Amino acid sequence: MPNCERLAVCPMFALFSKKATLGVWTSFYCQSNFSLCERLKLFQAGQTAPPNLLPNGKLLNVRQHEKR
């Protein structure tokens, strides 16, 4: 199965400082079930996703997860 067309440019990656956490999202949404990704759905509809929108449609509280 191919990867998501937005994998290389998705701004979601900047939200995570821990590669393991990002890996969970990437393996489930970016490398397999990307048609379920809410970020991709918005992009395909011509809309911009909020930077803190997770692939499952929930908003990440960026303050709690800021890089240190």
C-alpha cells in the first residue's frame, strides 16, 4: 500500500518531540489508513487543517506537548 500523498509535507510532524509517539500516528494513518485521516480529508476538500488537528479529528492541546 502506498503512503499518503501529504506524508512529506504534513505540518503535524512538528507537533511531536518524541519520535515514538509520531510513529504511532504515522504507521496507522500515513502509511496505511490515510483515507481515514481528517487532515487529508480537509486538504482534499480545499481547506486548511488547524496545525494541531490530529489525524483522528481531535485537537491536540499544544501547550501540554510543546517541545522543550
